[in-house]
Amino acid sequence: MKDFTLRPQKVVVVGDAFVSPETMEQAVRASALCCGEIRKLRWGSTDKQEFTARQLRLERGGPEAVPYADGLDEAIADADVLLVHFNPVPAALLEKAKSLKLILTCRGGLEHIDLAAASARNIPVLNVIRNAEPVADFALGMILCLTRDIALSHLKMRGGEWCKNYYNSDFLMTLSGHTVALAGIGNVGAALARRLLALGVPVIAYDVYTNPEKLTQVGLGAVKLVDSLEALFEQGDIVSLHLRLTPENEHMIGMQYFSRMKKTAYFINTARGGLVDQPALVEALQQGYMAGAALDVYDSEPLDADSPLLQMDNVLLTPHIAGTTVDAIPRAPFLLMREADCFLQSGVNDRVVNAASITLD
């Protein structure tokens, strides 16, 4: 790995509507990587709505679902390092990359990269968690707004109503009176758990990738793990979704789980809309299986103008903005290169997502 810091590397950066290639170049030049030529490309246009549509296709269909940036076939041919945000990296592209030795992506998700193809060529793939904190902040804000009717009472006052009674007035409680159930306790779920525990809120979680010992090691020993997703939905007063979307769990969260919720419980989704059976969620809300919901993501975005969700007082809706802050996504390349520097200079490979499948020099 020392070669990356001693010999000039040919670098290709592929920006997009949220992370510009210029910012990527600045981050690379400020890193320990010995930079030679840097080729800058852009994936798609600067239209963020178009970006979101392509993002959803990638997350559901993988790196083959959307074409990669124009000009990348030529640029990748003699590149040593590839840095992307959401630009797809399929096997067909890697076959053209005869000199590629490192792939960097400035996001946590890896649906856009063919990891098996990268591993087959012994190419390390590094990622970075860049918006766990903003999403956790947002989820906490949604919990407070929904359970205390903050957004709803604002809306009523803007409409000329001085309203003191709401759909949940009979079971309104302080935040610490709720048990928050986290479906997934990865980076975002853990960040939210820390906030909740600091506020004295009981937290339970279900996550097949962790155990009590691991949680204790990261300071989350107070979180109680339950043994099934069904138990999580049954026990939580607030159920907050923090899972990654995969072909296996698409639309998984449906009536099987909603029907188990307390009638006074709330459902929060700041993860991915595709995880949820949206018609089932609408039915569960209409039938009173839960008290209310707060959603930042939807099965199809933007949300249909005739969606029943828009007509419900007990539903808080935002337009997929939980992770969008000026210091998170746009600055992600600098966070990523900090991780890359640690890897290149010290050999620490915590962020090498395919470390178990390759040989690291």
C-alpha cells in the first residue's frame, strides 16, 4: 500500500448532482495519496430529482441497473485509483480497468459496486459513513414532532385553528415514557440509540449482525436486543426503521409486522421506502393498527400527489431530506480520504469492505 503514497497515481473521480468532481479532486489532492493525473467525470446531470430516480434504480437493481458516466470506459483503462459517489461500478467496467488497484466510494451503501468482481481482481474497496449523524438527528426530530404533535399543531395554526386536542391526546406521553424499537442498529441506528439513551429513553433493537458483546464494546450495552423482528414491532412504542434495502427485503415490512403493533405506537422510516409495503402501511394507518407514522422515504419518489398518506393528520411527511446537510454529503470525499490515508499509511483496514476476500499488501 505504500506505493500509493510514493509513486504518482492516475486517478479518476466521478462526481454527480450531490458530490461534485471538483470537490472530489480537492479531497484527493489534500490526501496522502501521491497524485499524478486526475481525470474528472460527472455521472448524469445536476438535476437532483433525476439523481434520486437513478439512485433508487441502483439500490434495487445493483450496478448493472443504470449506465455509468460517459467517458469512463476510456478513463478507466489506465487508472490506478477510482473515486465515485453513486456512479455504478459493474463487472463489465472493471474488465476494462487493467491497472486499477483501489476503488473509493464516498458513501456507506455498496449497491452500486460489484464487490465480487472487485475482489476477483484483488482490488480493495473503501467506503465511508458520511450521513449517519444527520439522519439520526432527523429521526429523533421526527419522533418528537410526531409524538408531541409539533408539526400538526403548526399546520393547524397556519390554517387558523387554535387546536388543543389531537388524535393521540388520550395517550400523549413524555419521550422517556416510550420504548423506542430500532429495526437495525448499524451506523444510523447506533447514532440514534446514543441520542435516545442520553435522553433517558429505553431502547430495544433487532439486528442479525450484532450481539450484546459488540454493543457493549461501542458503548451501547444499555440497548436490549430482541430475538425477532416480530417481537420488535410488538414491544416498541416507536418503531424506527434502519435497514439497508436489498432484493431479499424489498417490501418486507408489511401487514405481518404492522398488525402486531400497539394501537398507540408510531412507525418511523428514514431508511428506504422500498423496504415497506406502502399500501399495507396505508391500510394499517386507516384501520388503526398503529397511532401514526413519520416518513422521509417512499416506494416511489416523489410521492404521488393522490397518495392517501397526504390526507392523514397522524402522518408526518418529508421529501427524502434526512441526510441532506451542508456538512455531510457534499463534504463526504474529505471524510473518505481521511479513511483512505489511514489505510494507505498504517494498513488499518476497517473500511475495506472486501478485506476478507482479497490479499492486502
